[in-house]
Amino acid sequence: MAVIELETLQAERETEVGSYFVANYPPFSVWTAEHVGAAQNVLSTAPAGASVPRLGLYLHIPFCRTRCKFCYFRVYTDKNARDVDVYLDALVREIELYSKRPALQGRDFEFVYFGGGTPSYLSSEQLNRLVDGIMANWRWDKAREVTFECEPGTLKKAKLETIKAIGTTRLSLGIEHFDDEILAENGRAHRSAEVFRAYEWAREVGFQQINVDLIAGMMGDTDEKWDDAVEKALSLAADSVTIYQMELPHNTLIAQDARQRGAAAPVVGWTAKRAWVARAFDRFEAAGYQVSSAYTLVRRSKSSGFVYRDSLWHGADLIGTGVASFSHVGGVHYQNTDRWEDYVTRLTESGELPIARALSLTDDQRMIRELILQLKLGRVDVDYFQRKFGVELSFRFAMPLCRLADSGFLRMDGQRIELTREGLLRVDALIPNFFEPRFQNVRYT
């Protein structure tokens, strides 16, 4: 991902193949096997000092009914019930190993996140068995938030009752769109009728917070279809809404097809997507929501937000379990092996954590990581960085801040940096301006 010139940002650009969404820093492409020892060392060392970071648990459930054409995650659509059981056994074993590491012993989870893939792909019996296995080693009774991602077509009311019974406080429905032709063209397994049925069941079950996901710019989308999707999402009156702009990482089916054809991907440009998200923000704000980040809106009447997001973006440790999952502990990034066979074998036969690559961060890199993630909130507390890192942002990043302010993407006011709406809508394109020079033109993943 390269630093994008501001004059280019202000022009129409097609959606090119490559990563756009910035989830971490430094870029994943510079994490290596040579740093795995650093991850093992930090896990073997009890945290020092009075202030221990908050801790989260991510559980990767990599199974799906179909692979969406825009999906870039490690997912499987060809596994049978026996395969799923083997994987869940490995996942429980991984958490058992973590629970005994000195860096983690005695620490409670602030948040737990079931992600995928499709966590709701699991049957109620499989889910209960998984959670029972985890709880035998490490409980999450004190967690402030337990999030569970769902694909609407995999849900029944009984399964939703199981999902709530394991402690889920925040249910996230991956709707993406309401137009059945668009859902089919993009490889989604569900259709709109399943969305409304699943949502009604979820309300009946009584989750504390229900979030719905939308994606602006899916293949086949138009102004009219997008506006209709926004209105249908509004009619649900969800507690929070997440809206992403379609990107095309290299391993998506859409990107692969475009390369084979030697043609541009059939996805609208960034100007159109930003305009669609802007219209959606306006409609939701008029209906009583407030913009919580570049991607999220929350009902003003709700006090709940996104515990996992706010914790991670302020330096929390995260234990990522499952094939290809990412973790961050004590200033060290690391990722599990992305091969099914290696993941299962290393846990069930070798009894070792399946870490494949890692990167030990400098203090400056930890600061940059928090800065670029908090920029996604649309506002940055300058004093926070002075207190935590001893860094005055207006001096450390004087050039990019001035350039972005001059271009109308942010404002600096005393102890606060605030993105304008135009800046917020393109924040992932702006973020690389704050990377260290050696990482500004490397491949992101």
C-alpha cells in the first residue's frame, strides 16, 4: 500500500485489486518467521508493571456455506461434520495452551469475539461443546462484551437461543445488501427473506445489542438499489450499523477473475462508494443514530458501543485463536499458520501453538499503530499520546497533518485532531501518510 497523493484522492479512482482497509501496523507483509521467537518469549514472560493491558479473545470459525466472491479471509466450504469436530478440538487445545502461558495466567477477558468465516455455521450442539471445552480452561464471565457473527441463512430461533445462552451480548448479522440479485451475483448464501426472519427471531430472543453489516459497492449495485438497501436497514432499527466500502484484496474471487480476463474488476469507483456511504450516514443520523467511526453508527439512545474495537484501538492485547488468526501481546504481533493441516497437526499431535510469523514492534511503531487506528474514529485525543508515549503529535507528524488539513480532510484544534466528513469517508487512503517511510510503499498483506 503506497502513500496516495492528495490530488489523486480528490479525483475519481477505479477500485483496483489490492488491500485498502488498514487493520494493523506495521503491514502484514513484513511479519516473518524469524520473529516467532519473540512471540514465544513474550508469552513466557509475566507482564511487568502496575498497568496490565486489557485482554481480548478472538475465535476464528472458518466455515461457510459458500465463499463470497469478495471474501479474503481463510474460510472453508468443503468440510464435513467430522472435519468441523477435529477443528473445534484443536481450537479448545489452543486455548488450553494459552491459559497456561505466564503472560496470560490470571487475566480476565474484557471482550470475546466469534468471527469467521461463519460462526453461526456451527450447530447448537457443536457450539455448546466448543464453549464447554473453552470454559474448562478459561472463562469469560467478566467480559464486558461477547460478539457473535452470523450469516442470516444459517439461523433458527433455537440456535439464536443457544448463541445467547453462551453469553453473547452483541449479535452481528452479515446482511451486506437486501437486493437478492446483488446477493447472488456476489456469492452470498442468504437472501433478503432470510434476513428479516432472522432479525425478528433475534429480537424475540432478546440480545443486548444487534448490529447489521452493509457493504457499499457490491457488484451490480446502483444508486437506487443502494438507497433502497439503506431504507430497509433503517426499517430494522438495529442498535448499531456497520458499513464497509467494497475492496478487492488479491485473493478474492473477483480479483482473480479480473486478472485472468486482463480487465478491470466490475466494481464502482471510490467516489461513488464514498457518496453512497455519505448518503447512508445522513439518513441514519436523521433517524437518531450518531457516527461512531468511519464504518459504524450507533443509536443515540443506546449506551453500548463497540468494546472490542475501542479496546484494540487503544492498545489491548488480543489472543487470536484458529487457523490464520492474528494476535498482539506485549508489543509483539503474530499470526497462526494459514494451512488447515499444519494448524490441526501442531495442536493435536505436537501440542504446540501454531504460530507461523511475527513481528516485534518498537515503541514508535506501537504509537503509530494506535494513532492510525484511532484516526478511524474520526477524532484523536492529542493529550492521550503525550501521556502514554511522550509524543507530541503536532510535531512528530507536522507534515502529513498540515497537508491533510490544507486539503480539507482534518482540523487541528488544541488537544484534538478531528477528521472532516470527507476525511472520514476515505480514512484508509489517508492512513499510510503516517507510516514510517520504509513501509509506505510495500505491499500491505
